[in-house]
Amino acid sequence: MEIKEKIIELAKSNTEYHKLTGNDAKHREFISKFPSDRITHLTLDEYCVGGGSKDTFSYWLEFGLRDCIGTYSPGSSRGHLIYYQSDGSTFVLKMLQKYSLDEAFTYVLKIHQYIASIYNPEDAKKIYDWQVLQSELGIDTNDLLGDGRKLRILAAYNPEWALPIYSLTHIKYFIEKFGISSNSLKGKPIAAMLQLREIYIRIKEEVEELTPYGFMMVLYSDELGIKPQKNNESVRKVWLYYPGPGGEMWNDFYVKKIMAINSEGLGDLSHYKDQQGLLQQYHKISKGVPEGRLKYWSRFGDYFVNKINENDIIIALSGVATCIGYGVVNSKNVYNASFKPYDNYRDISWEKIESWDISGYGVNVQLGLLEISNKNKYSKFLEEFMAKYIDENGEDGCRTEGNIPETKYELNTILYGPPGTGKTYSVIEKALKITETRYDDREDALEKFKVLQEKGQIEFVTFHQSYSYEEFVEGIKPIPPNIDENPSDNVIYKVKAGVFKKAAELALDNIKYSDSIASNKFMGFSLTDEQMQNDFHKISLGDSTSDEGVRIHEYCIANGLIVMGWGGDIDYSDCDTLSEVKKKYDEEVQKNNYEYSKSNYEFIDRFKNKIKTGDIVFASKGLRTIRAIGVVDGDYQYLPNEEINRCHFRRVKWLLADVEIPISQIYSKQLSQQTTYSLNKSNFIEDFPRNLAENKSPNVVLIIDEINRGNISKIFGELITLIEDSKRIGADDELTVTLPYSGDSFGVPRNLYIIGTMNTADRSIALMDTALRRRFIFEEMMPKYDKLRFKVIDIEIDKMLESINKRITYLYDRDHQIGHAYFIKLKDILDEDHRYSELCSIFANKIIPLLQEYFYDDWSKIQIVLGCHPNQLKPTKNDLKNIDFDDTLNQLVQSKLVEEDKIIGFDHDDLDDSFEYQINPALIETGDKLINPDAFRNIYQLKSLKKDKHETPGS
């Protein structure tokens, strides 16, 4: 099938490709904040990134519109032309520095407004003709904007016709995929976009609903299968670089986000176009310096200034051959005399990495700067570096252009493998990807994982033998007295949702919340700083499950009111304290024989006296959802003649109404059933008013650790069927059940993802519950030796672990191997002695006890696994008789021959010599008895394992 026909087929079958943007509400918010005719009136604070605000024009253009019209990166903050630097000063592009700041800023705004005001494709053609722009704008500055920025502005203001692809390389690549030459489009991004748009127009004739955004999405989709790979970009070079001698300037350069060299007195090295020019100048100013050193300086300078290009990858080294970071070049050479001696520098977006010993790859960077490629001796190292830090992460500082759709994840997945293979590490990353949560590094991932756990969007539970349906789905639980959930003086019993039911309910709530966002109900919602200082209250406006409750809620929303049903038909207008409210209530109870209730006067006091004008109220729907937010706009009113049969009211200005907001988006605690109460400000989600307008992922993740240890029939009960893809809510064979305790109708939505983990050393997949096995897909996780390619005192950790696992597989099975995660932390330890001490501790406290468990204290096999069996070390029988524990420091597990006649005093017919074992105490001791590193090297350096004919342990 040709590409065009395949696009037509995909566009017809997927309504995602019919969207105008990925998030219409958010896009409209951008346009309302920054209409094209307002751009020239922006202040610096409204335009610049770097000032701490995420509500600026430049921030929105780069980050705020990502889920609306795709990913765009200017490479560095310089792409914004003017921005705030970390020290508070204002950066102005060098080309604009001949003007005052006000003049430069005026020019920048004019250019942006000019492009934003273009409303048809024909006018867009003149954007790449800078002479036209100079004439129409009345400015004398050369072209300032990058190609991607021009295309970004066009797409932001014209999503109905402009294609949201911002890489000229990608646009040309797609054009050529349709069999059309793009050679004439060099340097003409707008013309290229318009040519690709012509192809889109022809396809749109077949699929009228296809939008420019949808066309971009389908081009980058996995289903179409033509999205450009990184090697389709212009060739990027990779360089090894020492930040100062031996890497001593790394911390300084990392903080400043630069790479720099010493000009050795030449000043701005940009003036020299090649190595020869630099060498000639060095000859003039450096008398008496050896020729070899001058050539060294000139070659280094030439590489730095002329050979390194923007977008190249720089790998920072320390010591002899240790990787400590990498980054992407974001600028040409810059000279700053005040930075001496490192006065020539380039901007770099650095990323720290764990120390990675790469001496095994033959790294030898004598010059301090060296280009590496797949064609020289560094090809193996480069391949592994790219896989480890670039390809695997998906982004490398030069982000892939276009909003490439997220990978579709399986609804039910189990990660399985031996202990220490990174199952927990992987499940966190998988959960964040499913919830569409961006993170920068491992630390950031853990922090965001915890935040999502607090909100309930990620639930975590561990199965064990006594775990039950009542804990997982729902059960009857005692509620202690005198708490928010039970203000009475007695213990009460309620049906409480378990972790699975909570996750499913939140998933359904999130779908409704996304629908609210999509229908633009959050447009214009905000709370001022002054309002945020006031108190917040939850209030119920009628029972959402009854017709009367729905009518009360709708009446309040339509008339700008909140209402209290407690308190009876009594006017409390003159009661300003709880005691006054209680007194009047008591009087009316005695006079009219009302049924007495403490809640009547307590809730009325809260409603009338505790809620103040200006306070914020949240109208709830059940315990999980907020359906309206308002500002109290008046005092208590007694209105006995209202049509809804209520008489206690307050005026409210509703800011949001008819929405479905999961309480987790606002508040970190579940709501209680009380009619009204004050909310604790410490429990509010940070900056929730701003975040409410964002299109949060509706996906919810339930993580079940040790899923194989639970009794699946006991835990899931009849609900095991509901997790199947085809039985989920909204699927063709949708299925719901009535829960036994609550009587609720329950189903599992399609946005609830279940991820299980299982340790194969505990239980084989073959022994798992069959009902569970056929409803999950399984992802095996085995030891990754490439993660351990470093040395500890010349001990090759990857080879050591691989040898251990080969023997475990041979003697036991592959499910009981040992994972790489046990040794990962060694990479972060810089002191070599400390690293070795930690290696010893890992074996003494983790590896050997794990082997004891595997082999049921069969010490002979444990010795074989660890390469310290006497047969492997090849002593003779006579040697064994003379060996004592103290003589075997090279054994991780020591053994000595115990002769029966020396123990019992004679040669017994039924007894034989035996062996005594112990873990080498030098593994955990220090000083003279520190175990010889050969004990670890022996694990993988055994020359021959032929069986010795002499009697030895285990023979």
C-alpha cells in the first residue's frame, strides 16, 4: 500500500487525527492571553523566559503548547532573542546589542507580531524573504528568528492551515517520502512547509475531517512507520572532552552550562579560521615554547572553534577515562575576557551521569578534545553510549520535532525476572510514561511518582498470602469516633473501597474531567493571590444520587447561591456564635417539638458564621468529585419561600460550574461526608488553579508488587474477568458486576492500567494462577551486564556477574540468576577503597545469603558459583589436609577438610571425612585481613574446570 493510501486509511479510522490541536482548551487559553494584536504591547516580564514565571509568551511558545501543536525547542534560551539570565540580568542577542534594550525589545516584538498576524498561506511565503520584512517592519536588522520559531508562530496562530512541524530536515524528509524532490527548498522552511501542505490538501480531499495537526500526527505515527530517525538529521558529531586538565573544571562548567578552553593569550579564537592561522599567531606571542606544544594548542583551538558544530554531542570526561556527563552544543564560540583563563566558551545543555569507567574501551584523549565515530576504534564505546544515554531516553537535548504520539501500552502487564533486575526501577518509569508525566532524571522521576501516588493517580499495593478481597476491592471497616468521617461519639461501620475500586473510580472520574476540559469549561478560570489567602470550604448542595438533590444543585448554580438543609425552619440572622445558634435551636425544638439533632446547629453555625464573604467554596459530588467552585459574595440570608424547600442561603459568584474535577486534582485527601467543613490549606495541590486548565492525562496506574504471592481467586474474586481488554467499560463486550458489600455497579475503565511485578526466584510463571496468566502480557527482565561495564580495583564487574549467573543457570535454573541492580550503586562511589569495601559488603550481606537460600546451604555448590571451590583452585588431597581457614584468603567461601579420626578418635566404617565452611570474615573486616581482590577475579578468570581426581568437597 502506498503512503498516501495508508494515511487515508489511518485518518478515516482514528478520530484523533480529526482534532484541530491536541488540546483545544489550552490553545484557546494561549490565544486569549496573547492575541496577535497584543504582542507589541507585551512587557519584558510578559515575554521573557528565565524570570521564574511559566505564564510568559516565550515559555508558552516553547513549553505551554507542546501538547497542543507538538514539540518545539529553540536549542537554548538564545532562540528567544531576549531572556532573563540566572543572575537576574537581561540577555540580548549579539545582533541586537547595537540598540538600547527598549529598541531591541521593540524589534523582537514587531517580528513576532508580524508573523503571528499572517492569516493565509499566500502571505506566509514572504516570511523567508528578510528584505520584505525589513521594508514592511521598518527595521534594519538582519534575520533574527530561527526556522523552527517562524514555523512555530505560524502554527500557533493558524492551526487550521499551518502544519505544526518545525524541523526543515523533517519536512524535506516527508516530502521526499512522497516521491517529490526537496532539493530546491534548502534554507526555505516556509516554502517547504507549504509544499508539504499541498500534499496534505490532496489527502484532505479524501478525508475531509483530517486537520493539519492530525496530518502531522499520522506522519509521525508508528502505524504509518515512516517517522524520521535521528540519523536522518544533519550529521551530528560526538566529541570526548576534558573540562579542564583531568576534568577539574567540571563542576564550574556544569553550573555555568558551558564548555570552555584557555586561549593562551590569543583572545577571541573565533578570529582564526583554521589551525594554521592559530599556529602562526602562537609563534608570534609564545617565544621559547616548544613547537609540539604550540601545535597542541592550535589544534585544540581549531577543533573547539571551527570543527565543533551546534547540536554536536559532547561527552565530558574525568580522570583517566571516566564519563561524568554529556551535553548538546547550543552556540558558536563566545569570547569573554572576564572569564580568564577559560575565556572562550560555548553554551552546553549538560546532563550529569553516574561515573562510568570506560578505560576498557581504550580511551586515550591526549589532546583534551577528540572526535569519535563509528568508523574509528571508539565505535563500540560510541554505540553503547548512544544506546545508554541518547536512544534509550528518546530525547538528547535536541528534541525530536513534531508531537510524536505516545506508545500504546498494554492494559495488563507483568514484569518478571530474577531479583535485582530493575523491575521496581522499570515499573516507576512505565507508570510515569502511561500517565504522560515528563521527568528529567531518576531523582525527578521518583519525586513525581510520589506526587502521583499522593493524588491517587498511581496506586501501589503488595500482594501476600493473607491479602484479601476486602482489602483489594471493598469491605466493611470500623470508623473510629470524633473524626471528620465520623463526627459522632460512637464507632460506626462503613463499606470502604479497596485500592482496586479506588483506582477504577478515579479512572472514571478522570475521563469525565477530561471531557470537562475538552468542552472548554475551564476557560478563564483563575483565583487571585488575594483570594488564595482566604479560607476554603467544602459544601454539599443536595444528594447527587436523588432527583431532589439534582434539582437543588441546579437551582443554586442558576441563581448564584449555596444552601444549607440543616437547621430547620428557623431564622438565625441574629445568631453570631455557636452558643447563640444552639440557644435559638433549643428554644425552637422545645416550642415546636422538633426532632433534636446536634448536627442542626453545628452545621448552621459553620454555614452562617465560619464561612466569610470572599471565602472559596467547593460544591462536591459524592466524596471524589468537585462539580462547582465559587466565591462567597454575601452574608447569611433566611429565605423561607424559595421554590426548593430550603431557607438558609448565601450569595455566591460561581467561577466554575457543571464540571467533573476529581478531588485529587485539587486536594490530597478524600472528602468527608459532612455537609460543610473547612479544608486544610496544607493539603491543597500546589498551584491547583493554574493546573486545572491543563489537560492532565486521564490514565490511572495500579501497581501490584509480588503479584505471584497472592491468592488470585481470593483477591480478585469475580472481578478477574473485568480486567480483560474486551470486558472494559466502553469495549464491545463491556461487563459490569454488582459488588456484594456496597451493592454498587462496578466495571473497569479502559484508562486503568495494571502493572504487576514478580520475582521468578520466588515462583515460576508456570505455577501462576491460570486465570491471571491468560489476562496479562509478560515482559521478561533479565540481568543487564552492559550496565556494569566498569571496574573496581581491576575487577571487571560485568564479567564477574555474568560468570556467576552462568553457573547458577547450570546448577539450578535461569529464573534464579542475580540481577545487575545489586551492583549499580558502585558506579556512584568515587573513592576506590570505598568502592572495594562496598563490593565486599554486597557479597557478604546480599549475594552469599541469596545463594544460601537458592542452594539450601549446599556450600559446595555455592563455592562453585563463586569460583572458589577447591577443585577450581586445584589443591591436592594432601594440600587440603594442611589448609586452615586463615590460609584461604582468596576464597569468598572458605572450606577446610575435617578428618574423622581427629574428631572422633578412630576410623569409623560408616563415617567419612567431611568439610567445614565459613564466609570469609575478611569480606566484612578491614585492615590486614581485607580479602584479596583475586577472590573476585577468580570468579571469571578460571583457566580450567576439569574435575580433579583427588577427593575434594562435593566429590
